[in-house]
Amino acid sequence: MKIEEYLDTLPNNLLSGEDTQLSEKSFREIFKFANLGKNDCFYHLGCVDERGVEIAIKEFKVKKAVGIDNNSEKIIKAKKNLEEKNIQGEMICQKIEDSDISNASVILFWFTDENIINPMLKKFEKLKPNTKIITIWGPLTDCLPDEVNFPYIINKTPFKKASNLQDQLLAIFGVKCVDFITAWEFAERYTKSIGSPEIRNDRFLTIIQTLIIWINAKKLGVACGEEIPESIQTYINIMKMHFDIDFEYLLKE
């Protein structure tokens, strides 16, 4: 089956990100990376639950923390949890495109849908200077990141525009082209940072991420060399032979 067909066998809410939540470990890593502190107004866009808001308030002592999500059931539950713990965080049920984030100093924004990213970019560009937008895996569209601790990336307002894809690649990965080692290293960082400590199939996920990183780099013209590296071809063959997951067709598109 094609990789898309494999992904279609997974629960829809997992693919859409509706029930995807970061671990407490990831939140702490992100907040330390962003140097979150007592003078910050923190917004978690697409929060799912209250954990990010709770950690920002209790451990990083922010002056304000807001979680925004359009799932009313999740927001109701999150509000109740904060009230029971007597934590003064704010949970808002709303589409993030309609939200008022004008007083934010640090924003966590983890979305891949261009229909959400594009309107939010316009909102971000109106924020006060040096507002930090934290993304995961990739920077904001056409922007050069200000700080990188992969897979966590910070863009600050006003945004620096990338002149080309190679500039973004160099800023994120520290290389001018992507080879197998680079693809594996950053796929592994992503899996370890985002996955739960109890995850048992992390190597399987790392292989999938590695292939996706390298194949995307190849299609975008930023892979090292013209030939498919032996390691990449080996993993493509393993995924096809042992899991019936096909990646090869992606190289022919």
C-alpha cells in the first residue's frame, strides 16, 4: 500500500491532530527554549487540554496563560481541571483564526494545515515586535527562524523572510543539503521529543520520518547528490517487504 493508504488506516482524530497533545516533558523543553518567564503572556493555540497553560503558570510563573481550542467539550473539561487546582489560567473555546492574541509575547502554534497557517500568519505579523511564535518541525512559511532547537523552532516578529529554500534548510538543519545521516538524526530528535516515554515503536516511526524528510528534500531539490543513498533504498525496501508500505512511487511523482 502507498504511505497515504497506510496513514488512512490510522484513526482520523490522530491524523487531524484533534487529539494530539504534547507530553509534559515536551512542554518544559519548549518553555525553557523560549525562556518563558514572569513577564510573558503565553498563548497555546489548539491546546486540546490545560496542561501547557498549567505548566506555564505553576512552573514558569507567567503573568498570563491562555489556551484556545474550538472543541467545546475539551475546553469545558480543561476549565474544570484548572478550577479544581485553583490555577488562574484562561481557556477559550474559539477558532484560533478568530482569537484575540494581541497581547501575546509567546505563542505555541503547532499546525500543518495551510488553511489555518495562512490567515494566522497575517495575525502574527500584526503582533508587537519580538513576539515569539514557537512551531514544531518546520518554521513559519517562507520565514527564517530566529532560534532552533530541533524539532522546536522560534520565529520572532517582525519575521525574517527566507530568500530561498536552501536558506531555510541551512538555518534549521545546519546543512546545505540533506543526506541520510541528516534525515535520520532529525527524524530521531523529532520522535524522541514528541513521543511519549512509553512509546514502543519509536524506531518504526523514525524510519518513516527519515524517509519522508529525505524524499521531500529530493523532490524539492535539496537532497545531497543525484542518486538514492544505499541506506534510504534499504529502508524503502524494508518498509515494502516487511510492512507492505510503498515509498518508491513518491520518487516518481
